[in-house]
Amino acid sequence: MAFHTWLIFLATSIGMSLAPGPNGLLAMTHGAMYGSRKTLFTIGGALLGFVGVIALCMFGIGALVRASVLWLMALKLIGGAYLIYLGVQVWRSPPIAVEMGNAPARARGWALFRLGLLSSATNPKGLLFFSALLPQFIDPQRTLATQFAAIAVTYVATEFVAEYAVACAANRIRPWLSRVGQRFNRVCGGIFVAIGGLLPLHV
């Protein structure tokens, strides 16, 4: 992956990590219930799940690219269309509401880790999202394993910062989301639409 391509992915990854999603909501909920330190188990599980999903998507896409570079262009166009569709859905979605419920104040680290892992690894939308996004950044002339390492490490870093920040500020963020959540969704939706429209044109 060329350095300028990595910079584009870094900016995209930051936008993805800030966008509302099940793992961010889970980190927020656990942060409010168990504290930010305990929520590190939840975040760790989620990050491991994301690495698995990225690997599954990337090496599957890599097999198609090795068969024909035309597949990469087709995947870019299909993926771009899906990202635009996803952006419209996020734009139109209502403000996020997090219900705290009556969960116990204590939880084992392994249980939280498992919840985070299952949330990211079993979400079919995540698989579709990365299948749409990753072809935009794959260079068929470069080693796939190196590109996987760069993409996985970058996304894990931005996702960790975003989820941990949400967990630390959970009690303050929840009321804020209820007030300005729809505008926040529109910003995130606009980012996805821009990614979907522009990245397929990127060399």
C-alpha cells in the first residue's frame, strides 16, 4: 500500500470508527455500567472480531484479484454503490438511544470480552461493509499480507481510541446523542456517501 493510499485509509478509518454502530453502543453501555477500565475487555473482544472480519474479506478479495484485475474494478464499483446506500441509510436513521436497563454492576472480564467479540464478528453488516470498503485500497501489485497488516493495525488503532473515548465519557455522551444525534448521523452518512462516490475513482 502506497503511503498516500494509507493516509486516505487512515482518514476513512477515523470516520468509520466515529460513525454510530453496535460496537460503539456496546462500549458506551458497558462504560456507563462497569467503568472504562472494565470496558477494555469489551473493546479487546471487538477488536479481535474486526481483525478476523478484515482478514476474511481481504484474503477472499485477494483471491479474486489474483484471478483477474477486472474483478478488483468490479468490486470497487459495487462496493462504492453499497457505501453510498449505507450512507443514505445512516443519514436517514433516527437519533441513537441507549437503554441502560437493570444490568448488574459487576461483570467478569471474559464475559465482556465475549460480548465484544460476538458483536463485531457475527454482525453481517460488518462483513458487507468491509467487503465493500477494502477493494478501494488493495493494490494488486503489492503483497497482500503487508497490506492486511497495515489496514488491520490502522483500523484497530482508530477503533480502540474511539471506543475507549466513548466508554470513558459514556454518561456525558448519551444525553448529547439524544439532543444532536440526528445531525451527527447525517455527518457520518455524508462521509460514507463521499467515500462511496470518490474512492472507486482513486487509482
